[in-house]
Amino acid sequence: MKVAFFTEGGYQGKVPKNNPNMRTDMAWVHALDADHYPIYLIEQLPSNSYDLGIAILPKIKDKIRQLDVATEMNRICNVSSVMQESNYFMWQDESIEDQIWYLNTLGGVDFMFTHNNIDQQYYSGLLNKSCEKLPSVMITDFVKTSNEKIDAVAIGGNLVAAYRGIDSYMVARELDLPIHAISSGRKKQNEEALGITHIPWTTWLGWMEQLSKFKYGVQFGIGGAGSFNLNCAYLGIPCIGLKELESQNLCFPDLSIGDVDLKKGKELILKLKNDQEFYNYCSKTAQENYTKHFAVDKFYTTIKNIYKKYSNED
């Protein structure tokens, strides 16, 4: 199966296994041995070049607003798809023109990829067409863990609505331990006033080594790839999060809560601190569940079967 990926990334070609910045989108490209193209160059590709095309539409659409991405993908690829970006409703903050462009693009491809069951349910109803889940995946061959271990908690986002960072913070502070957070482009001024220490931006491999130092994780981000929760599972770091997020619920079933049940989240994180047997159990089962549900070979088989479904191949 020959796959093309189209994103706002400025690189072209394959993603090698030793790429130091193997975040989720690049891990998808590598796992599928796909060719990546900057999406604004899509008109330059020859027709009938690929079996499957996957586009991730950027949040800022200045460079692609005039492109008919769906038509171009259908010209280039036997089967065309768009992958969800961010949680299922963030696109509604864009201009009306961009919202209409987005819906027209989704309507013009063969199907849409989503992250979680809740996203699949939403988009299939919105579009009146099939949606498929594209599981998150990690390429871990070059991951190194730190020998330094600290009795502290990492929260998986800054204090903005998309990450629900203040919710994560309020649960994490129950431990009365140092709280660390990532430094994303959405980081707000004066987050440090709450006593949060920020992890400087680094490559994905650098991030994994930094994250491996921590004893606890908390992430209440709504939908999306759930990469923080998946990273924690791989490293065996018990993480409190939302059951709607599949990387969380599949890897940490005993630490997953309902959307608004922060009281339960506080109870669980205190149990992790005070019950070493429970902590060890959650750590061990997370690593086992990661292998069971998110291994690379399982990911590839899933995508291959989805392609067959839409290409009518036997």
C-alpha cells in the first residue's frame, strides 16, 4: 500500500526511524512508510500516484484556503481521507468562511479519520458519512529514559481550555508535590505564579527522557491524539485522565474518570500516593495495555484493513 501524507509541515519525503522529533503525526508517516508533502504543494503532484492519501488540515488556513484539497486528493489517490486535527469542536472558533471550507473538504473525501469513539460519533453525525479511527502510535526504538527520578507530577498541557490545564493543576496539587508542565505555544503568561515549573521545549526524544523522571501524570485535555497519556503508559507513569480519551481509558482503566468528575480524580491521585500496591499495579498494567492496544504492527494492520474497506480490494 502506497501512502501519501499531506500536512502543514515543511518537509518532503519519508520520516526515518531515528528522527528525534517523532511526535504523533510523524510517527504515523513513519509507521505507514508514507511520503509526506507540504499540503500547499498538493497541486504539483501527478495523478493516480498513491493508494491512500491522508491530509491533516492546519488550524491556520491562509496558505490553503484557495485550494480544493478534496478534489486534488481524489485526483492523486485511489482512496482519500482527512485526519481530525485537535479536538472535535475547535474548528468552530475559525471564521465562517474557513468553517464552510473545512466542511466542504471533509464532505469531498472518501472518509474521515478521527482519534476517539466520541470523535467518530460526532463527525459521522455531522457529515452523514463513515468515519474511522486512526490510533495514535509511538516509534520508541531510540527512546532513552532518565536515571534521575523525582517525586513530582507532570501535567500534560498549559492553562488553556484545549488542554484543560487548570483542571489538571487542581487535581495535581492534591499531592502537595512539585508540579511541572510542558511549554507549548499556548503557554500563558504568569503560569509560574501558581508554582508550576515549565519543561523547556525540546525534541520528542528529549521530551520522553524528561517525562521519564516523573512519578505521576495528569492530563484532562478534551479529545485529540492523547499523546501525553500514551507517553505516560509506555513509561509506566500512572496518569489520571478522561475516559473519553482512548489512549487514557485503554491504558489506565483504573485511573480514568468522567468528564466532570474531578472529585474522583483527586481521590485517585491520593490513592496512588498512599497505596504503593495500587501504584505498582497501575504502572505495570499501563505498559501491558500500551503493548496490547498501541503496538506499531497492530496500527499498520488497522490501517490496511480500513484501506481495503474503501478501495473494494479483496
